[in-house]
Amino acid sequence: MYRDAYQPADTRFTGAYRFAEGRLAVVTPLRTGRFRLRFQRGGQVRLLQMSKGDAFDVFDGFVPAETPVASGRFTRDANGNPNGLELSPGETAERVPLGERIAYFDSDELSLRGKLVLPDGAGPHPVVIFVHGSEDYSAVDFYYMPYFFAAHGIAAMVYDKRGTGASTGEYTQNFFDLANDATAAAAWASSQSEIDGRRINLLGFSQGGWIAPLAAKDIPGVRAVSIHYGVAVPVAREDRWGYVYELTKQGFGEDAIRKADEMNAILAQIIDDGDAEALSDLKKLIDEHQDSDWYKAIAGSDSILGMVAGTSMPSWVWRIFLWFQPPPSAPRTWDPAPTLAEFDIPQHWILAGEDSSAPTPESIAVLERLRSKGSPIDIRIFDGTEHGIVTYKQEESGKRTPTGYAKTYIDEALAWLKQKNDIAP
């Protein structure tokens, strides 16, 4: 059962490909006529622009440049099924034989679409359940990492969260509802004969770092929880990072941050407490600071305060109230630390050292405190990377252009979960 708004992606070439020299790469679709090729080792990313038939032009990085660096084509077997690819000059790769199973399962009276990617062989295999970030697109169609795990002996379960892709329901950022979806996905996956129900793992991306631990508490057989570029601080603290990061980047000091914090505290009264009388206090501060350089600097930053600073009166008033209403969200005061401290499941936190979206330094402080009290937490920080563990080129304007992934990011993510599931390196 598809949602009316769902438009299936072109997944005919999706899968893992092994090159003659042993390099592993994964192909996933982008928009019509484009695919992305990600290599496991080295962090290299290439964009494939289809030209004629199964042929394509190759561009380095995430976006096409003026001139392709190579050309290539997908190959097919005698039955017309894609079975490999060729890149000029002379590179060939065979498609890795992985099983795929599309299924629909129930969660809170909704129907969610999932995809189980299976390693070659009978199993039973350990499985990793992928828990979404805040994106509103289909994980079943676009996620690449399930194929890396399946190629290394760990089955991967990915699903369209409610209100996205081919799943029913309304899009939401309510962590507790989304944790229910992850729990339902794990239950369906563990019921499959190829899956070892004693080796269930969760991997949460970004916002999924808040959700995966909530789900793990209710899933039997969880071996490990891996969090990639997630957050270990309260929701409101993560929101604050947007303007703090922007002020710091533009050279403003503690005085500007203090003034922004004062304004943000009044916003919290309005949003979290429903204190309409605080609107007049907020307007006074805006009138006082709206011509200040620091106030102009935070306009448009990844924060509610940045939204207010970038919006003229009177529209910002109603936009504040709508921000955390439909779609419903978890309370901004919700703190993940007590949940993380409750269980002794091994955790692997992979964090970006230059993350503009998530407060990596504050998350590290929380995680190190929990680890000092005995929580089994491993922390890996990739310096010089943005949200997504993405490397970048810094433009003169301050804009960061993504170039690839940290060289050992995928390798290390695979190695940690393989070790926790008794799979040889």
C-alpha cells in the first residue's frame, strides 16, 4: 500500500559492487538519471549521470562538475539483469550477490514498508536495524549503508518511517512514536528465518541517535547500538548549537553568545511553557538588538532563534508556535542521558569534529561522564568532518562544499559491529 505522494526511485542498479582489485562500492539512486557511487575505503564519492542506455558519465564528489572525469556503463547478464559495471579506463566490478526482501509490517496501526538486505549464504545472520534521521524521504530507496553491512556478513533492515516513502501515517519528529517504529522493524526482522534473534543491533543516524536508545530498551536480543553523528544532549541544547556555532565561526565572543542566550531563554518560555506574556519581553530584546552585528550574524542559523532573527515582524510570532507543533515532536526539554545510562548495551558513537548541526563537544562531555561511571561507550571523533562524517572544501564565502567521507569512516563502522557480533575481521 503506497502513500499517494510516494514516487518510487529508480533502484534497478542499487547494490554493492566489488572491483577486480577487491575494492567495495555501493550504488544508490539520486534523482532521475543520476546515481551515486560510494567506496568503502578512502571515502571517495562519485556521481554517475546516465547518458544513453546503460552508459553514464562519471563526476568526482557529490555534485556534477562541468567536465566528467571518466565514463562507464552498467553491465547485464543473459537475462538482462544488472550484474556489474565498467569504468574507464579498464576498471570492472561485479555486483555482489545479496538477497533483498521487501515487506510491510505494522506499527501503531500504521503500515510501514521495510527492506531486508541479506548476506550471501543461509545464515542465521546478525542484523542491524537502521534508525532514521530527521529526513522526510524514503530510506528504503536511498540508504546506501545497508549494502556495505550485508556484503560483510551482517543483514540490514531499513524501513520508511511513518509518513515517508511508501509507509502510511503522518511525518513526525516524535521520538517515542519513531522508537515504536524501530521496535516494530526489529520484531519483523528477527522473525525471519535467516536472522539470528540473539544478535540484533541498532544504528541511528543524526536524530536517530536520540531514537535508537529508546527503542533498544524494548527490543530483546540487542547486542550493540551504534550512533553516527548523533546528539547526547537535550533537544533544546542541540537547537542552541545552531546560533552558537554561527557566532563562533564569525568571530563573536562570549558577550554575543550571552545576549543570544538571553533572547533564547525567552523563546523557551514561549515555546515550552506557552507563556504568551513573554512575547512582549522578546519584542523588547529584538528592538534593542536587531541592528547589532551579532543579531544579523545569527539570522538564518540552524536554530529557532536564527529563524526569528531572519524573519521580520509580525510573521515570526506564529512561526514560533508552529515550529514544534504539527508535525508533533518530543519535548525540547527531553534529555537522552538518563536513557543512555540505563542499560549496559555497548554503544559506538561516531561524531563529526566540525559539525555545524550537532554540538559534538557537548555530546562528548556527556558520553565521557557516562563512560566514567561504567557505561560501555566507545567514542570515535573524525576531525575535519561535517554532519554525516563528510569531508569538505571551505569556500571563501564560508560555505562548505562536501567532497567525500572520512577515509576510514565506513571501515571503522563495519569493524566495530562485526566485532560485537563475533564476525571475523
